Amino acid sequence: MNALRSTFSEIKRYPSALAGLVIIILLVIAAVVILIALPYNEAVRLWRGGEGVWYKNPKTAPPAWTNFFTAADRPVTLHLTVEDEAVEKFREENETTVDIFTTFTFDFNYDEIPQEISLFMEGIYDEKEPFADIYLLRPDGSEERLLSEGIPASRTVYLSQETDLQRRIARNTGFEDVLVGMLSIPDTDPPQIMKGTYQISVEGIGFEPDSDMNVEMVMYGKVHGIAGTDHLRRDLSVALMWGIPIALAFGLIASLGTTVLTMIISAVGVWYGGWVDELIQRITEVNLVLPFLSILVMVGTFYSKSIWVILGVTVLLSIFGGAIKTYRANFMQIKESMYIEAAQAYGANDFRIIFLYLIPRIIPLLIPGLVSSIPTFVFLEATLALLGLGDPVLPTWGKVINDAYQNGALYNGMYYWIVQPAVLLMITGLAFAMLGFSLDRIFNPRLRGL
Amino acid sequence: MATETKAVQTVSKAKQRAWKGTLARVAKYTGLRSVTMIITIIIGVYLTILIANMGGYVDEIMRGNIEDNVANTLRNQESFQRLSPEAQRSLLQQEVRNEEERLGLNQPFIIRSFRFLWDGLTLNLGRSLNMTSDTGSRQVRLIILERLGPTMLLMGTSQLLLFFTSVYLALMLSRKYGSFFDRVVIALSPTSSAPSWFYGIFFILIFASVLRILPFGGMVSAPPPENSLEYALDVLKHLILPAAALYVSLIFISIYNWRTFFLIFSSEDYVEMAKAKGLTDREIESRYILRPTLPTIITAFALTLIGLWTGAIVTETVFIWPGLGRTLFTAVGLYDTPVIVGSTIIYAYLLAITVFLLDFVYALVDPRVKVGGGQKKA
């Protein structure tokens, strides 16, 4: 306990260690909160969900906060359903028909045209589908008929894709692009956006007493949410958040597993000596001949991409690494100590000597190495993901970078897609590295004061 | 006079005997060391073969491919279409068998694995399954040789630069530790926990994507310049970003490690003594700091040289650099076992040879170490 306290007071002397420690604590808290708020199954469902889950999101939209840095105010996504106040729906039954009017009212004060405006319509009928006229009312009072058509059980209208509408808009406003024509002052060049309150009204008629029509409107923005979206419309915040517990778990388990096993193996080797020691040394030499990353790539390609399999192989290959020689040298010295001899004299067995007398002595040496090796493993996961060997199910930072890289984010200016996970990786890596470095200087007497 | 000659003779005889003893010891040591090294290489290569072949599972994938390919080629032949279904089937089977025999798939895996091992160890690297060199050859040796140049260029530039600048700067910093630059290096050393591709992506983003002053990747522009001077300049332009990424990712930790290492040695008593004697910094450095640390520096340099060989798998992939690392990655993706095993074997050989030679270099530069000499400490 006292040792812990004195270690902590030492840490306080190194500002970078303190910063690292604070970041690590924050990351751990964030990881716990995320695991509780967004359980594993839910995260996987969201991440693997595809268009069905994410149809309301724009494609490859940067995060909303990027608006602070751009001169033009880019539109955010607007999703309007009947539950919203901005939507009015009224249904009136006449003698033979039913009037179903849905009106969407929204302000448009942005400087750029949205990605797309879509209407998700659902006609409810037995035999004859209801019919709808859809109008746009601009702030200046001008009106534009958008569509007139029968509404089947499920119909999605992407306004920019409607060819009839495109021809009509071009004739009325002089703009080839439907959305530009809808939202700009006619015949301006370059197109000037007409700011103000717009209304889209869906005037439907049902031909059966029970007919009804449900309409949802989505205006896909050019920016979205706190983290933006990817090419599959997925909200990147899911992956960025879930990346925290995964990165921490992978880094901690790999480095803890590697260091502890390495330590035990080298302690056993030193204690028993003879052929055991010899065997361990030979295995280490064989392992040094094997190219580490190539083997991981092979395992990932040929066997399994599961993060746990990769983790296991990583630990297995790292156990017999260069560190075993350092530990061995240390244990050799400790083995000659008087207290070990004393322990033998009173009849302590081998197990007791290894685990209670040898190993505890080098724990101070081991902790800095352990902490410093965490970033290596955190980045290793990202490296494998970048090579296309990421876990197929889990959302991780490396996979986001891989997706971005594969979809040409660097070439097409979608920097947010790469920069956000990269910055998170960097913060995590740096936090552990800074702490590990300072711990090394605290625990390693040869480095004290250097 | 006679006694004198006799004495000289005995001395020279004793010398001869001692020399012979050393020779025998060196020979014995060399022999023992070679045997362990060879065994190590054999085991390492065999493990690689086992992993690369997935214990025979790759064969299944290949068999499927062969059947597909053979069936496709045959179906396009008119003579084949005119045959009866029975004859078609038997011809197909015959062709598949031939193809399997050509690739050596008809033998059990264990036998083939040992044949692979023997071929590999004798550097008879065989033919690739799918990959070809730029000249269209399927010889694994040619493929590896061809990619060696770009890898050497990239890794050589960055790693040698890294090695020499970091040692030089570290010596400078160790002389005045605690200075501003010293603290900057210490503060920046944790940045090296990020791998080089990570910096590579940022460099691409900044210099290629935003500023548009350097190319995104590759080794030469397409089409390559005709003039050889322009060609060299073009390659240089493509080299900057990947080399910088490799350099930046390691420079701070490298300086930090060397600096700490030199500091530990420069706080030894004999260095203090030299200082007290009034020797210049340069003399102290070359005689009292560099001399005892030479073995370590040489080891690090040798390991750097070995590191050049594997290339940087991810950095080369990110920068589309046509080197060994990228080839290895492509080979894994195509299940091209001969190429994977081939590059591993060469790596293993080089590593073993370097470690072997290091022992002798140690003996040359470090008087405390004698090849195979002295008794082992109990």
C-alpha cells in the first residue's frame, strides 16, 4: 500500500505521466459507460445493420461540428414524422373518398443544397391504392408540383431521381438539378438559395373507407451527427465509441498476457536451468527467425479473422520475444541472492520459490514495460484492420480507417473519416506511452534522474 | 647461443600450440554455433510452411480453383463440346488430375511439406502459383529479386538515415542533457508508439491530398519519364513520403534510447576520470563512450540491416510501393504459398547469418569477449 502511495507521489512529479494517467482513467470510464449504454449485441446489430437501420442518414457526411470551420453553413439532416410538431396530418372521410393531407413545414437557412430529399410513403388500402399530389410551397409563396402518383404499400421517392420532376423544374426555374431548383431563387447564376420556411404538402385521396397514408420526410444533410457517416450511411460515432473498449481490451489483454507469461516462463527456465532453460532459449531463437507480422497476416487470411484468435496468436508469438532475455538476465542475478538460499534451506518448494520469491522481485521492472507495450498492441489491431484482417463483426477504429482508405477518403477529401479514429488511436496510444515512459524512469534505478 | 635458440624455439612452439588451441576452440565453437543455427532455421522454416499451408487446407482451395479453371478452359473448346457427356466427364477428370500432378497436389501433405522444406533450404524456391514478376516470370526467386530493389531503396534510405542521425543526435544530446532539445526529445518520444503507416496516412492527407505537392503513392509516375535523370527525380519524389513516414515514426524513440544508453555509459567512473584529466569532449566520446558501446551499436546496426529485408508490409501497402512487404501481403491474399515461404526463408537465412557473424564481430571490437573462450559461469 505504502509502495503504491509513494509510486503515485513519484508519478505526480512527471506532468506527462499525470496527463497519461488522467486520459487512461477517462478512457476506462468511457469504455464502461459505453458497454452499459450500448451493449455488445446492440452495437453489432447497428454496425452490421446496413441500409435498413441507417436509411435516415446521409452518405459520407462529415460531422456537424465541421460547420464551425467552413464559411458556408451546410445543412444537417432533418427527419420529419407524424409525431413531430412540424408535421400536420389530417384525414377526413367523404362520401366515397378519404382526404389524407400531410404537411411538412421546415426552415431552410443553410448556404448549401442538401444531399437529397426523400419521402417514405406507405399506402394503406385493400384493392385500390390511394393517390397523392405532392406540392412544394416556397418562402416567396411560389408553388411547385413535385409529384402526382398512386401510392402502393411502400414507396420511396428520392426527389433528385425523378425524371419528370427534373424536366418540370428545369423549365420553371432554369436549374437542371432538382434540389437546386426547389431551394433556389429562380434564374440566379450562380444559384442563390432562397432562405426561409418551406412547406411540402402531400395531398392524398383514398378510394376506400379505410384508406390511409403514412408519410415520412428525410432531408439528407451535408453534415451529420457528432462523428459523421460512412459510405453505408452508418453513424461513425457507434464505431468510434465502441472502439474504446475494444482497443483497451485488446491492448491490456495482449500486453498483460505477454508480459506475465514471458516472466513466468523465464523464471521457470532460470530456476530449473539445464535442458528447460536450453529449450526456452532455442524456442526464442526459432521465434526470432519467424516474421511476426507475416504470420499474423497468414493466420488472419487462412484461419480466422476473429479478434480473439488474433489476440491469442499475438500473445503466443510475443511470449518468446526479446524480453525473455532481459528477464532471464535479471532472474539470474536474483537466483544467487541470499534469501533464495534461505528459502531453500527451510524447504520451500520450487513453485513457492518461483512465484513468491523470484517473480515479485522483478515486478517493478515489469510494470513500465507492460504499460509501454499496450500502445503497440492497440496499434497492432489497427494495423491488421488496415490490411483487411479486422474482426468481421466488431466495429473498431482500425476498421473505420480501413473502410475510409478503401473508399478513397484521402483522395476525395473525406478527411473526417480517417482523422477521427486516427486521433482517438493517437490519444490512447500516447496516454499509455507517456505513463509507461515515466514509470520506466521511476522504477528503473539506472534511469533515475536521466 | 644454442640455449638462446632453444629458448626461442620453445617459446615459438608454445605460441604455436596456444594458437592451435585457439584455432581448435574457434572451429569447435563455429561448428556448434552453425549446427544450432541450422537447426533453428530448419524449425523456423518448417513452421512457416505448416502455417502457410494451413495444415493442408490451402490445397482444398487450390483444388477448387483448378477444377474451375480446367472446366472453363475445356468448355470453351469446340472439340470438347462435341464429345458425349460421358467422355466430357472423363476428360475433365483427366485434366484436373494432370493439373494437380503438375502442382504436386497428388502427394500427401506431410511428404510435400518435407519436399517444400528441402527445396526451401536449398534456396530452390520454385514457381509461384498465381503471382508473376513484371517480366512475366513465375520464378519465386525472380519475383523476390525484382521487389528487392524498391524495398532496399525505401528501407535503406529511411533506416540508414534513421540510424545515423539518431546515434549522432543522441551523442550530442547526452553531452548536454537537461537542455531544451533534450526535453523536447523526451517529450516527443511517446509519439513513436504509433506505427509508420499511421504517420504515412497523415502525410498523404497533408502533402498529397490537401497541398497536392507530392504523389499519393507508387514509385514512378505513369507513364514513367524517358530521361534517366528525370526518372531518378521522379522516384525520389515518390520516395519522400513513405521514407519520411518510416523515419518520423521511429526517430524520437531512437534518439531517446541511444541518449539514455550513452548517458548510462558517460556516468561511469572512467569517464569522470577522463574528464578530470581534461580530455576534450570529442576524445571522451570516441575513446570512452563509443568504444565500450560499440558492440551494442553494431548489434543495432545489424538488426537494422535485417529489418530492411522484410520491408514494411503496411507502409508499402499504404503507399502502393512495389516492394517485398507489399508482395508478401499480396501473396497471402492470393494464397500463394511458394512466395510466402520463399520470402520467409530468405529472411530466416539472413537473420541467422547476421547473428552468426555478430559473434565474430563482437570478438573483434570487444576485448572482453573471446570467441568460445573462457569457462562458462556456473
